[in-house]
Amino acid sequence: MHLPCRTFNETYEQDMAIVRTRLQWILLAAAIVFGLCIPLFTGTYMLTVIITTMSIIIAALGIQILTGYCGQLSVGHSAFVAVGAYSSALLVSQSGLSFWIAVPVAGIAAGLVGLLVGLTSIRLKGFYLIISTLAAQFIIMYVIIHWTSVTGGSFGMSAPAPKLGGIEFATTQSYFYIVFIALLIATYVAKNIVRTNVGRAFIAIRDNDLAAEVMGIHLTAYKLLAFFIGCAFAGIGGALAAHARGVITPDSYTLVQSFWYLGYIIIGGLGTITGVFFGVIFVSALNNGLAMFLSSLSTIFPGAGSLLAPLMLVIFGLVIILFLTFEPRGLAHRWQIFKAYYRLWPFSY
Amino acid sequence: MVSEDKAKLKLEHLHLSFGGVHALIDVSLDVREGEILSIIGPNGAGKTCILNCINGFYRPQQGNIYFEGRDITRLQSHKIAGLGIARTFQNIELFTGLSVQDNLLAGRHFYMTGGLVGSILGGVYLGRTHREEVEQRRAIEDIIDFLEIEAIRKQVVGTVPYGLRKRVELGRALALGPRVLLMDEPMAGMNLEEKEDMARFILDIYEERVNTIVLIEHDMGVVMDISDRVVVLDFGRKIAEGKPSEVKGNPDVIKAYLGKAAA
Amino acid sequence: MSVILEHLVIGIAVGAVYSIVALGFVLIYKATGVFNLAQGSLLCLGAYICYFLSITVGLPFYVSIILTLVVAFAIGLLIEFVFLRRMIGQSHLAILMITIGLYLMLRGVVLIAWGVYSKSLPSYLSAEPINILGANVLPIFALSLVAAAILFAVFILFFRYTSIGVAMRATQDNQQVAQSVGISVKRVFGMSWAIASLTAAVGGIIVGTILSVGYSLDDFGFKVLPAVILGGLESVPGALIGGIILGVVEHFGAAYLGSWLIGIEDVIPYVILLVLLLIVPYGIFGLKRIERI
């Protein structure tokens, strides 16, 4: 990392800090204040989109840790998101548990299911591991779809809005703050995991598992830990999204959805936390932009709106391929280049 | 300096085979406290296999390995590392996505006990993990300084040139704070100047940091110069052992290296 | 007894279809080291092309089958040229992700072109069951058994005796080395995708006849993965045996457990596979690689 002019690291603490300069602190504070103000000037529809995007980011942070950092390719991420969503919805609507307890519990539940799937990673590597996460996707969704008495099958079930004291967070505006704060915490947690000892062990396993073991890293323990953390993030993201929507159905958690999660981190950049934000926001903007374009088009060509889903599949698939081919390090890398340029502007070189 | 009776690392009657191929046949050897032991032999003689067995990466079918009197034959690799056996590899096996500094910190893995919760809270400007990170940073800076790789500290290893990468790998092994250092061809593919640097580092390490070193090397000049003892392998068998001068004249060794006619 | 035999025969016949789909998968993996998650999309596309030629254009069915195979071959070449050519030499993981991109794209394309409602292929075979070994089986299954037998015989011989077959094996092992001994890696990539697309189209026509032609046919690519892994990723005979085991297991699962657990046959292969992989991590016919360091 390059520092701006006239800034020098004098202690290791300074060198390790994420937010280093005063300008960065100001920008961070400004971003948070701006985030808190979002509900004041956006409509309900837009706010719903933002809430969904934020909860996807939380879940995508999970797959970034598991796949991007620890190198354990997961093609079943949306099933873990589903475990979180259904656990939380069940706990609140059936057991009458408070939302504030249900969401973390849902995260732990998804993490434990992930741990179970992760057990296969002890013996399987690479392509063979895809099978176990794929199996998880199919088996988990099979259970959810066919256990009708509990989950409501393909009709889905309701996920009530949270309450705190006597206040019900029923409005989109109030719910926004819950997800926003959750996102801040999730990002903070993820960033700290990946930049300290645990994260280094994950990357070591990703880059060279044999050497990692010889250097004293307990492969099994850390792979399982990565599965637990990755799936716990998925579960919390899923639970938050579920309560935002109020109703959950199995068709939001298909294999295609799992591929989308992989796509987010490819587009954003594998192995970076900022990349997750870039990836999800980019795709979400693309999706909503396309939706608006098609709906305006449907005044001329009726039925253009029904093209949204398939067209988005084509575009998304194409974007993934283009990124892999031309910018395998994702948007996060572009951002780095931009920052490096801007830091020295107007005196580059 | 070498104490004759004290075996730091003891290999007893190791047998290792893959399917029908015998990689090691009844190999026994002692690594004594305070010596540099070189293992030499033609390609495919089983030198690296010995290191892999010590590391617990291969499991010998027969025989035992003792480290400071403790049987480590069936121990898991990471536990063996925890006991204080570090190594470098023939074809550099670094964590290519991490910076040089983080590669070394990964070597300090054992010294960090904060765990997951510690990691999560590590960003708060207090807490054990944070102190630990700073402490370990200090420890590895010492190694960075020693190996003269300050300039590439923050570079991602994937972009570092070959000779320096070998040095980073050595640094990572040292970061483990080992009591025995295993080095697999530390000078392979280096030019004369780089080889001299590396030999100097090995001797410095021996003087200051790790007093027991096992070295696999093809450069006979280096081997004869810096080792206290030499073990010669051929086709998985130990054919000679002794001081460099003794081994040099051994007819079996000459035969293994130069073929039958020369003997 | 005869009931069990009947289930077994039907299971094997269904398994033959799976093994054809698995074959295309193994072909690409064997030749290029690519784990192709878009194999099912090629199958789906093949089925739709056959539908287009036979129903929309109105060609005689047998003509449209042959034309479908030709078009599928060309599509395989085209996909390789446009999307995978640049990725030669890249990490296998990156190429895997490319095939995920392809899967999403092709599903979108199929949905845009033909919509969400499924279509049926012309009924070229009688619906009257025929008797094999005392079991009543639809003619299409008998046909798929024959098709599987022919395809497998051809490909086992192909990999063993033809020069391009050997070149493919060499390429999978090490692309750079293969290139250095004069093998055109590009040609190997192109050929293997073309042939895989062709076998997928055969599978697509058969599956499309048994079920119907719909966009979700692309899930077949994932459905046969247990067969592929079970047989070992790089084994052609393994694909055959894996496919048949899958068919039999699935059929027995549906026959004996299906009444309590609806749709259980879809997940049984995965459950069994997971348990099996924990015991034999490289499949039954796969190669165990000794890791070196």
C-alpha cells in the first residue's frame, strides 16, 4: 500500500491500521453519515432495493471468505442463505423468539450446516469439492421444499418484521437502519478476520495447502472454520433479507442463485473485502438499470418486461466471462489503480 | 560443537514405497545437535522423500522417526511443525497471494493464540490479538533485516524474482523459530553470486539461530565446504555416511555418481 | 424377483442415458482438464435445435437428427473459439467459472428464444413397450442403450488408437509440454468441445423424447455429476459404469422410497456419492495422484 505524501509510518501499529490518515477517517465518517441519511431522500421501492443489496453483500462476504480467501469453492452458497432465512423465520413465527436473537441464531445454524458440509473438504479438493457443495445445495433445498409441514413447501412461509420494546420495525425506513448497522458490523468483522492470523492461515491454505500444513497450520481446523464463518455470514444475510421481504419461498435459493454469489466475487475481485461491495453493487445496478430500461420499453413493445430475467442471465453470464478473461482481479483491482492515480494527481510520475 | 551421542533427530529403518516403487529402503540416520548434515545423492535417490517423511507429509510403511527422543512418525504435519521442525522446499512453495511480510507472519502462526474471536476484535486498538500482531511483526522484521529483504517487504510474493523468493522461503522457515531446519536444495537454479549469498546465510543461521541443519544440495563444492557430516543415498539406500573428506573417497559413492566403469 | 429384475433393466436403460451425458463431460475433462458445468446447457441446446428443425422448420425427423448433430458440433467449436480460446493456460478454476458463465448465458438464450413452456419432439418411436429380459421397457430406452454402446465403443477406441485421441490425453496432462512436442492445443480444445457438444446433443434428443424439451433440461449436467465423479473424472469406461449405477440407484430409490419421500430419487445419488467420496476420494476408476512437494 502506498501512502500519500508526507505521511510516514513510525510504528507497526500505524503500518497495520486500515484507516490511516485523517482524510480517510473523515471520508469514512462521511460515508456512514451519508448511509444513515439514505432513507430521508429515497422512495420505498429504492430503499427496498438497497436493503436487499446490503443483505446480499453480507451473504457475499461469507462466500468471499470461504472461496475467495480460503479457496474452498462453494457452488451451494444460496442453500446456506436459505438455511439462515428459514431458521430465522421459523424461530420468530413459530417459536415466538425475538428477531434480535433469531438472526444470530440463524447465522449459527447456517454455520453449523456449513460445518457439516465442510467435513467433506478434509478429504476432497478442487473439483471433487464442488460435488459436496453442489450436493449440499440439492439436499438442503430438497428438505426445505418437501418438509411442507414446517417450511410451507414451495408456497413458502412468512417472516414477520422485528419488534424492539413496543416499536415494530415494520416500515422499510426503520428496517433499513437494522440492515445498515448489520452490514457495518459484518464488514468490520470480515475485514478483521482476513487481515489477522486466521485470515493469513486461510490464504495460506488457498495458495499452497501442503506448505501451509508444513508451516504448522492445522488444515482441517481452518478449512472447517472457513466453512463455518462463510456459511454463518450467508445465514445472517439470508435472515435479514427474509424479514425484509416478509415472505420467503424456495425459488429464491436455487443453484442459479448460488452461481450469482460466485459471480459477485469474481466481478468484484476474489480475495478482497471491498471487491464484495463493488461486485454486488455493480450487478444490482445492472439488474435494476435493465429493469427500468425494459419497463420503459414495454410501453412500445408490450411484454418486454418478461424478458428481464432471461436477459439478465445472458448479461450476467457474459459479464462473468468478460471479467475472467480481461480483468481476472475484478473491480477491486481497478479501484486500486484509480486510487494510486488519484493519490499522486496532478503529479503522476 | 558437535556432540557425538546426542541425536536431535533420529530415523530408524525407514521403508517407503509407492505401489511397487521403493523410494526408501531401510534408511537409518542420526542428525546430531549442533551440526550441519548434508544429504546427497543422484536425482531420484530419495533425498526429498526423507524430508517428506520427517515432515509427516509421507507416511513410511516401516520404521520410526524420533525428534528429541519423541516418536513423531505418525504425527500430523502441523504438529511436527509445532515441535520446531521447519523446512524449505525444492520448488519454492510460498503463499503466492500474500505479501513477503505476510508469508513470514504466516510462519509465526504458532505464536499467535488469539483465535477467531481475537481476530474479529483485533482491529480495536486494544486487545491481545492486536498486541500479538505487533509483537510478531517485530519478530519477523528481525528476520527480514537478517535476510536483507527489507525492500520487498510489502510486495506480493508472486511478483518477486526467483532468487529472492528462495530467500523469502528461508525467512518463512526461520519465522517458525525452529530447532531443526530442513533445507531442500536451497541453491538450485542460482548463479554463483547468489549461491555464495545463500551459503553465507546458511552459515549465519547456523551461528546465530538454528544450530541443527539438514541440507539437501547438489553443489558438491558447497556441501563439502559447509557440512559437518554427509550422508549419501542411492536408489533409496544409504550407501555412505561420514565426514566430507571420508565420503569423497568412498568407492561406492564414486560408483553411484560416475557409474560402474569408474569404480 | 421379476419385479426387481424389471426395475433393474429400466434402471440400466435410464442409466444409459446418463452415461451418454456423462461421456461428454469426461471427454472435455480428459482432453482439456476443464470441469465443464455447462455440459447440461449443451444438452438442452441440442434438444431445442432438434425441436426447431423437426417441428418449426418441419424437416423429416431423421434428417433433423443428423442436422442437429452437425449444428451441435459447430456450436461446440464456436463456443470454444469465442469463450475458451483465450483461457488456454489459465487456472482450471478460472475456466470452471467461465463454464458457469456459459451455463447462465445459455439458459438465458434458450429462455429468450423458446420461452418457459416446454415443447415436445415428434413421436418417432411407438409408445408400445417392448420386452427385454422379461421387463417391459419403452423403445426409446432400448434405443438409448444402443446409442450408449456405440458411443462408448467409439470413444474408448478413439482415445486409445487415434493420434488426436492420444494428443488429447497428453494435453490434459500438461498443456505446455504437449504444445512443445508439436500438439496443437487449440485444435485439441476445439475438437473436444465439438465432440462433447455432439454427444450432449445425442443425449438431448433422447432425454427430450423421454421427457419433453424445456429450459430446465440443462440441470441434467448437474444430475449426471454423481455418475461422472463416481466413475472417476478422467475415465471413459468409468462414465459408462457410473451412469448405469446412477440410473439403477435412482430408479430403485424412486420405486421403493418414492411413495414416502416424494422426489427422493433426485437427491439419493448425491447422498450416496457424498458417503462414497469420503471413502474413495478419487472415484472408482479415477487416478490417485501422488502429491509431490
